[in-house]
Amino acid sequence: MRRESIYDPAECGQSENTIQSNFLSKDKEIGGNGYTMTKETLKNYRVYAMEIRQIKAEIHRLRSKIFSIKSEPDSDLQKTGDQPGAMSEELYRNTAIQLEELIQKYYIILNQLCAEQLRIETAIASLPSEERQIFRWRYLHGMSWIQISVKAGYSKAQIYRVHANILKKLQNFE
């Protein structure tokens, strides 16, 4: 049975195992509060997803820029060095190297964000079915408490109680 998830390891460019081992092998840089699963950590899930999309778009933009630099240097090199827009071959090479370094930094951040998403997904997956669904609706899909109470068939007060109990369970999740 496939579990419902917004997290997509393919979007992060790595397998879940690779992301998890990379993340757990060093101190966490995102979240910064150890491995405690808090409401604030859970709320960040959608922010991480948006940032992942933005970083992937920026990586794509930079790769396109590198491609254009590598494919068009001859046209600018034919100009004399005194003309505006003329670039030396070394300048092209240095620019491409700097862009590649920037892309590598983006991949490090991307890996950290994906690892944090995976950690949140793993914590939610450890819950019983009904609790898991409530947390997915709230933190992964951003539904309001009223929408959740209607979908779950509970009063808003009951949903709050269930939520508080789940947060207690997840406080020391590892």
C-alpha cells in the first residue's frame, strides 16, 4: 500500500535512504533544535517544499547560463579585447566555475531541505492511521481546523485534543 505524501524523493534528486543517511550523519542545520518534532517544525514542511521548488528552478537557470557561456564564447572572443562585451576565454571559464560552485551550494541546501521533509514524513508515518491523516491534512496540505473537523467527522474541540495528544507523542521522535 502506497502512503499518501507530498514529499517526493525524486524531486530532491536522491533516494530516501541517501537523503536520510546524509542528514543523520551530521548535525542538522535546518530547524536547529535537535531532533525534537514540534508544531513549528511541522509547519515548516510546506515552506521547505516551496524552497525546494525555488532552488531547483535556480539550479536550472544557472545550468542554462553555464550552457550559454560554454556554447557562445567564440562570438564574443572574436571581438577585440577593448570592445564592450568582449570576454576572454579565461573569464568564461572562471564564470562557469563560479556558477558550478554556486550550484553545488544549492545542492547542499536542497539535500538538507529534503532531509528535513523526510524526517517530518517519517514522524507522521509512525502515527496510527487516523492521527496520520489529521496531521497530513493540517501540516502537509495546509487545511484549516474547521476543514479537518468536517473531513474527520469530529468537532473542532475534539480535533484540537487529538492534535495536542499527537504532538506529545512526537516530541521525542527520532
